[in-house]
Amino acid sequence: MPLFPKKKGEKKPKGGLTEYEQQPDVDQTNSREAYPTAPTSAVPPVANGSQVPSATQPQQPPRRLVFYTQLAHGSSTERIEGFTNVRELYEEIAKAFDIAPLDILFCTLNTHKVDMERLLGGQIGLEDLIVAHVKGPTKAIECLKSDASLGLTITDNGAGYAFIKRIKENSVMEGVAEVLVGDHIEAINGKSMIGSRHFEVAKEFKDLPVGLNFTVNLVEPKKAFTKIAPRSATPVMAPPVAATPTENQVKTGRETLRLHSKGPAEIVKEEPNKFETIAATKCDDLLESYIGIRDETLAETLVGLFKGKSDFSDFMAAVEEQLGELEFPEEFIFDLWGMMGDVKDGRI
């Protein structure tokens, strides 16, 4: 679904959007120490001092990645493994707790709070605790679109559910106490948003005419207490949660598991450099200001497309080729180019 109208005479570009913790030492774990190097087969030396290659070289078994997981509203600690993308991750969590995969709204890392700064995205640290937030109460909210912008930043879980990541201060939605960060947007004016990407939901809100009364159906994440309070209410103490693994049970390191929409997951050992980190954050900020979404993976993709480009036309062609279905306007791509150039040259 296009975000912006196409200019007359433009051709639609092809392409589309491309879109943790360890177990006890008695098991095979995420740590490489669990797999010592296989011994070299004894073979007789030849005259030049080298060895005759063995016909069968023993191979090191693949690393078995096992992660700890809990439910945000309270649960036992379970172990999961064998997933390569978000949908498979949700299926493994669902099997561990005997719930439906579609009950999971999103996951956070190392916190049971609805903390949008700790959302599980495309990468999971091998030592991270995965906390699943499941469906709670539903609500239908009547709203008046008194301004062109509702003040919502939308993201999605990569498995068909879009939800509210941020509510701008002094915005239309900031004045509706029942609308909360973390709420899944189930429908807008009776139109289902299940299965829609974040940019499609943002466009649906944007297309509502100013002055219209509309209804939005929301689903809250389930909480461990029965009292559901609006944002203006006095905060209540968080409930006790299941114990997390101790430092002796986990591997401290910088490795992460990178999830892909297609193909197998991969272990990433290197950390992003300073340019990539700053540029990705700034890209995310521009996505929010132009479109009303935040998407770390999309921001990283844009940074990757910028790298190695010597002029704007090459960058724009790459964006249109890889992300054509989003139909970014030229001025947005130009702002991305200028921003990342400033970051690269140290001006930001």
C-alpha cells in the first residue's frame, strides 16, 4: 500500500521490502567452550615435513543455541531453541507455555515492563532473556481527529500485529487516557489491521479526514494485576517475576543472533561501528517524523544502501530498487542522503 502519491509519469520501481540466555553447563549451550576442537587424526609425515591429509576429517558439531524465556505477566522460566525468524520464535514460545502463537503481541529483552526501548527486533543477544507480552483486555475508543497528526508512532512485531510505540506529548492521542503505549491496533473504523505492516496502519490513520469521529479497537498487553489503570492514574508496583538465570549460567559476550525474514538466522560477532549506530538512529528519527513509524531493521537497511554510494542518484536508485513498495518521496530520500553524509563527515 503506497505511503505517498506517485508523481505523474513516474514508473513504479520494482522490488520490495526486505525485511537469549544460556542453559546450565550440563547441557550443550550457546558457549563455544562446550565444543573443544576435534583432535587431529594421527597421520605419518612425508619427506617434506607435511602430513598426508586424512580421508575423513572429524567435524565440530553445530552450536546449539538455547534461550531462556518468560511471560511478562508472570510464568515459569522455559527454554527455547531452533527458531530462525520472529514467527518461529513466537511458535517456540507458545509451545513452551502451551498458548496460541497469535496470543503473543511482542517481546522485550531483559525486562517485564512495556519498555519500547527494549523491544525485540532483528537481533537477540545470546545472553538475553526473552519476555513475551500476550493479549490482555480489548477496548474500543471513540476519538475525534482534531488535527492532521494524531501523535502516534507505530511499529509492528514482524508477525502481523502493529502496536503503539510512542505517544507524542500534547497530541490528539495524548489527551485520550485509555490509549496506552504497547496497545495493539486491532481495527480502525471497523477495518481490521491484523496482518498489516506498521506503515500501512500509519497511512490508515493519516488518511482519516480532520474533524472525523472515528473508532479504534485496541488490545492491551496482559498484566499480572487485575486493575487496569489509564496513563493518568497513580502507578502501581510491578508484581514479582520469576527468577532470571544467574551470571554463572550465562555467557557474557557480544555475540547476537540475527533473525531474517528469509533464510537461516546467523550469529553476528562484530559490533556496528560508530557511523552505523548513529546513522541508523537518525534514520529511525526521520522515519518517525515523515511517516509516523519506527523500524530499526528498515533504518539499518537504509544505512546499508548508503554505504559505498558516491552520489545521490546512486543512493536513490538503490532505495527504489530495494524498497520500492514504500514509495518514499524524493525529498525524504534526499534528507536521508544529507543526514548520513553529515554523520559520515562527523558533522553530527
